[in-house]
Amino acid sequence: MPTATTARAGLGIRAMSCLVAADYPELVRVAPQKLSSLSDLWLLAHPDLVELPAVRAVIGFVTDCVREDRVRLRG
């Protein structure tokens, strides 16, 4: 079943990204203080490739997106 289908059907609870759950207003958070803390995001690149312009561009793009959407990502 798709990510939110079982929870939306009332078949229990499940952990899911706030970005996914935000599309389903009928879902209710359970224990958000324990489950929704976002402490770290890691973006990894191979050391031999990290300085390539294309890889640097992707790293910059992802970093900018995370900064812009930090509130949504934290839920």
C-alpha cells in the first residue's frame, strides 16, 4: 500500500515524513515531541568527486532548498 494509505484508513499509526503527511490533513500527529525532531541532515559525496562543478552545483542546490524549506522539513 502507498505510504499514507494504511494510516488514512485507520489501520494504525506509522512514522512518515512531515512533507508527505502534510498532503493529508485528516492525519493527526502522535507524540510530535518524540517523533518529529529534525536534528541533522547529511548530504554525502565521494571525496574524489566533491569538487567537480556539477557535484558542487547539486550540493549548492540541495543546501539552498533545505534552508528555504527548513520550517516545512521540521514539521
